[in-house]
Amino acid sequence: MEDNGDAGTAPSDLATPKQPAKRDAFAELLSPKNKQPKHEKQSLVKDIQKKAYGTFRPRDALGAYIAKPETYPPNVVVYHNADFVVIHDLFPKSTLHLLLLPRDATKTLVHPIEAFDDPEFLAKVKGEAKKVCALAAGELRRKYGKYSLRDREREKALDADPPPESLPAGRDWGKEIMCGIHAHPSMTHLHVHIISVDRYSDRLKHRKHYNSFSTPFFVDIDDFPLAVDDPRRDPDRQGYLRKNFICWRCGRDFGNQFTHLKKHLEEEFNEWKRL
């Protein structure tokens, strides 16, 4: 499977969480799992996909998760039901990167912009995406709440013995999540990205990786359905992936200097998590 920003799954490197006064079973889907070395994880995923397809085809790799999500371990497939599968992206472009895969056979091979012209299907996907975004926001709080100024009072409450019946609201981590699709997906099967805004990852390696999440090439789920004349229907003509590198947080223009951007993204990440 190629490193294209859309493919596959990966384990999350999660530390032992603090226990809130009331446990959230849905949020705990992203709780720590038994770790495997990254190369072993990718090998396991590819072996399963080869069995599903006979011959492994990278662009079609997401189909294996849709067809047989139960064959993957829980640190690969987050959860699945009759209509959707949620997985960890194998090549995450932020510190948290999930994919929501619809299982509707009439839609899964349709371009997402076209598929989301169907109001009934779009409503169903938006409903599930909202659940996954809540899950992702809870995971960001678990990972970074201890660093966040806005979560300080909440963290103190979590450390109290016994913990209070209700917790301070703290930071709105839901605002740190992006949810949408690529205007020109590189993987065959329809998928929705649920990704933290930080763009901080060793898998973010070149122009396409950054600009695919930092320009109108990334289309927010709430923008659908798109108007017939929406320019995002023709992303190649708009040249979104060829744009200068613009910092997602401060707006600084790095031109074509990807190395400088990467260093800056690390600085922004460290500031962002402390907000």
C-alpha cells in the first residue's frame, strides 16, 4: 500500500488514560491496545488484504476493511456496524487520523462528490461522522488535555479523590477536528477523513500530503451537497495541490520550502496542544 494519505490503518500510540467520574464506553474505543511494531502491523494488514483480494491492489485496499472488518484487530479497525467501518489511517497525516468507510455497495465505488448528491445517503454519512468526530475529540483530550491550559481545571477534577459527579467543560476539542473528503481521492473506495488539525506526523512527507488537507482540495463534510458550479468539483483545474505551503494555524506563506514548513509545524503543534 502506497503512502498516499488515504490508505489503510495504523495503531495508535496511546498512554494509559485517567479515569473520569463517568466512563464513556464510546470514547474508550480508542483506548490503549496491545502495541505491535509498525512494520509488523503493516505486514499484518497487507496479508489480510491479499487474502481478501487474491492479488494485493493498493488503490483498492480499503475494500478489504469494508468487506471483512472483523478479521482485523481492534487497534486497526476501531469499530464497525452494518453500514460503516471506522479505521486508523495507515499513513496518518496528523497525530490523530481516522477513516470512515460507508459499506453501501451502491455508493462505495462512486466518487464522494457525486455520492453526496444523494441527500438520504449524505444525511446517513453525516450522522455517523458526527459520532466519529465525538470519539476523535475525546481521544485528543485524553492525549493532550494534560498539556492544555483550557483543560487545567478539568484535569484537576479528574485527579480528585473521589472525582466530582460532573467535570468542568474544559477545552472544546471538537473544534480541533476536521471531517471531510479529498476532492480527488487517491483510493478507490469512498472514505471520509476524520483528522486532527495539527498536520504533525512523520508520514507527512511532501507537497501533496500537506496541501491535500490545507487547501480547498479537502472538502468539509458540512459543505455538501456542493453546488453544480462549485470549483471544488474540478480540483485539478484549480491546482490546489500546487499551491504554496500556507501554515494552517498562523497563515505564514512558506512558498515551496517544505523543510522549513515541517520545522514550523512542529513548533505550531507544541503551541497548539498547550492552548
